[in-house]
Amino acid sequence: MAVETAATLLERERELTEFGNALAEVREGGGRFLLVLAAAGLGKTTLLRAASETAAEAGFSCLRARASELERDFAYGCVRQLLEPAVVKLSDSERDRLFQGAASLSKSLFAPTDAPSPSADSAFSMLHGLYWLLNNLADEGPVALCVDDLQWSDPESLRFLNYLAPRLDGLRVAVFAATRSGESVAADLSRLAAGPETTLLRPRPLSVDATAALCARRLGTAVADEFATACREATGGNPFFLEALLREAGEQGLPMESSQAIRVERIGPAAVAQAVLLRLSGAPAAATALVRAVAVLGDGASLADAARLADVDGPEAARAADLLAALAILKPAEGLEFAHPIVREAVYADIGSHERAEGHARAARILAASGASEERVAAQITEAEPTGDPDRVELLRRVAADAHARGAPAAAAAWLGRALAEPPPPATEAEVLLELGSAELRLAAPQAVEHLATAVELIEDPGPLAAAVRQLALALTMSGEADRAVEAIESALAVVEPRDRELALILEADLEAHAQQAGLETRGPAARRLERHRDLKGNTPGERLVQASIAFERARTSDTAAEAAAHLERGLAGGRMLAEQELDVAGPFYHLVIGLLATDALDGADACLKQALNDARARASIPAVGHRSRRSGW
């Protein structure tokens, strides 16, 4: 199909003016967010292309991304599409400048570490880092971000756009995005569309006059008014359906006369998908096999991979690809890409479900053999039937760990959920459950309790058991079941205490912390249990945690505020408690500080909160900054 430019787009003057005004505002230092919301085929991609071309002509750095169904579990997939080209082309010194300051928090997205970040708020740190990365990019010149098919975006990229939108003021960045209307969408996408910072553009269907103009442009001759009206009625003014209808009318040799209006109406948009399949039915078998392979592999597939999946040799595959481009089924481009998502959907839906699943399984093997990224291989595995293949499980775990390291727990949970469905062999089932439950806990997903509880039942080793039960206890308390959290820790202590004293002490402190949120019948026994450790010297982190819990309990039962404050200050261990506690927004440190506030020891509490706030800012921990600022009253 013909490529439209800003100068030839029909009845899109209002949208193009909005894009132009936005670019002018951004050049003056005010960021803008425009979202094109329209049904499939109404020209969203064409509008974004025109906006991008206009931005490039105005001196903007244009960064583009297009979401796809197969990549919606890629961690920050759209963000990486946007920013990786800008990062990769830089020299080492230029890259160092780009990632200076808080932008360094996003560096792992482009070069992930081997292990997940230990921070419970790494996802927030990543958002903060990406924002400052864009700031640094915009310092070099205005930037235009263009994201198409946002309805298929990964959750993390949507979250970043929601984070970015209200912070665009003063940032020389224009965000132009497009998404389908009339479909169920993710909450983050709904929030983005409803945000006060977002300018919504809703392209209208073409009028009869515009339909006639497009008919004349495509057919090379004017058409009768009745014919144009019939085309408008048959397609609802949808440009993509109109293009497809005109192609069918041309192939049927339909005269563009008033008398043919009834025949035009019979072609209609409902027949577009069928028309694509009819064009394929007349093509050689190699073309059908190749286009089905591309539908399975997804847009951007290489000719070599598609040929292997289609069982077609190289020269024949090349001829088939050229024919498919001539039939307007594929785009005439280096990579294999459908002319429109509607076309891919028609071809993919025509493949039987079992054949599709087998195709995805074969595609995974082909991509792995050709050296494709593990993320792309995993995307194919998720669409294949589970077979209990341990190699698949390990690959999915590696991809999940990579997503976790990038600060994308939603993507990690999706990959691990598929690994669990494979299912994993008994020897690694507990590990998969623990990794899945950990990712779900970061998302506050209710399934975390079930998966972590099952992992705890299967684990016998003290170290992994302690790690699993601590997360299970947190998940239970978060869901309002602190009593069950205490019970879970007590059961684990029976296994851990005889074999690892330090881990047992850490669990003892955890037990007390969860007991504070449990019922009265649980708090008393938990407090008495702590007294077994009253003679600890505070020589290890575990001992200091228990001492802090004891200090809090003794402060609660003190006769005077001064006595209580003395216990609390001893529990803080001269500031070591904050340094040693895990990176979250709760824990013994805050119990002690709250106690200081309750006893009117305001100077001590103020000093602790300042220390905590400085720590949170140094880590760019957004939840921690908010939590600590509220506690301090700042």
C-alpha cells in the first residue's frame, strides 16, 4: 500500500496541527504527550510516521518503537526499542555523560547484571533513572519519542510513560503514541489516556469526499459519486479497509460507476480478512507457507528463519516474499513485516490452534539455533504447548532473572508462570515457585502467598527455607494474615535453628515484627519468646536485629518515657540498624524511630529520619523517600 506523507494525508489537518504545535512548544522547553486513539485501520501508524518526519525536519532526535503481541512480556521492551539505538551508537565517553547522575540507575536496563537487584524498589529506581536519562538526552537537543500499537506494550514501558507524562514540563521531549480504541486495555494504558497531561487525538473516519479523493488517488481516475458513497458505507470511512476494498474491486475488474455501488457494498470490511486469504489461495504453496511462518515468528523475522520454519529453500522463499509484497500482504522491506496488523491477525487466525502451537515450538528451536536472543526464544515457548522440557524451564528462568535485574517484576512473573506450567522437574520446582512468588510479592499479587507457601513446603535447606519463609510471611502480613505469618516463621525456625544460628536470629526478629500486626493472642507469646535472647552481645547483624526487637518490647512496657527512649536508642545500635536492614520501607529501624516519636524523643527521631532520608535519596528510592518524609513531617 502507498506510503502517506503529511502533505497527502486526507482529513487529518487537525491532528497534524496538534503535532506541529506540540513540537513548537517542546522546542521552547515545554514537554508534550499526545496519544492517538482510534480503531484498527484508521491510520494511527501513518499519523505517527508523519509526526516523526515533521519532528526530524525540525531538528528533533526521533526515537521510535512499535509494540507487538509476541513481545508484550519483554522487560521494558518498548523503552529499549526507543532508547537502545541512542545508547549503542555513542562512544564510551559519550555514554558516560549520558548516564551521569541519577541516570546511572537505568544503566542495567541496557547492560543487565547477572543477579537481580536486591532492592525491593528497584522498579521505581529504574523509572527514576530512565527519566533522568531522557533529561540528559534532551540536554543535547529536543527529542521525539514515537510509540505505536501501545495496546500491546509491556507493562513496564506503560508504567514508565505514566511516570514520565506528569514530569514533561520543562523537558524538551515530545511523546507521540498510538493505541487502538474499542478493546479491553491494561489499567496503566487507561490511566495514561485519562491523564490531564495527555492530549487525546481521535481521528475520525473519512468523509464521502475524502473517500472519493482516495479512490481517485489509488485508481488514477475519478469515480462516480454513488460509487464513492458505496465505498464509504461499505468501509465505514476506514482508510485501511478502503485500500483493501479498492484492491479487491480492481482485481475483480469492477467499473467505478454508479451501477456497481451494490457490488462494492458486498465486498465490505468484514470481507477484508477473507480477501487476504483468497489472495493467498491463488498464490504458490511456498508463499502461503512463508506468510504463515512470518505470522508465527512475528514482524521483523529474517527471511532465513521464516524459510526454515516454512520448509522452503532460500531462493524460493525470496521469490515468495517478493510475491507477498506485491500482493500487499507483506511490506516491501528488508525484514519480513505484515502490511498491517489486521493482515497478520487474519493469517494467524487461519492457522489451527494445534498447528500454531507446534509452529511456535519449532520457531523456538530455529531461533535458538540461529543465535537469537533468549527473550525471543522464550516468547515462542510461551505460545507452544507445555512438554515438561527442563531446558525450556531453565531458559525461562534465565529470561525472568534478566527481567528482574532490569527492574521488571511483571515480566519476570510472566516468564516464571510459564516455566511453572511446563512444568519444572521436581528437583527445581521449589526454586521456580520461590522465584515466581518473589516476583509476585513485588507486584503485591495475591498469588504470591500460594506459590511461596508451596515453595516453603518443598524446601529443606536452611538458607533457601529462611529466604522463602521471610517472603511468605511478608506476603501473608500484606494480605492481612499476620497470625499465619508468625505460624509460618515458627515452623521454619524448628528446622533452621538447630543448623544455622544467625539465620534463626534473623527469623526471630522477623517473627516479632509480624507479631506486632497480629492478634493479641499472638503478640504476647512472641514477646516472651524474645526473652530467651536477652543476653545477646550484639556481635552479628542477627543479634542486633533481635536486640532491636527486644528494645522495642521493653520500651512498650517501660514505666517512663525516658526509660523507653533509652531502650529504643540502644536498639538503634549507633546507626548500624539502618545500614544493615534490608532495602525496604519497613522493619525494626522504623519501629524504633516511631517509638522515639511516641516518647517525645524528637531530637533522636529527627536525626534518625534525616539519616534515613539521605540514604533513600542516595539510592533514588522513591517509596522510601515518601515513607521517610511522611514520618519526619517534611
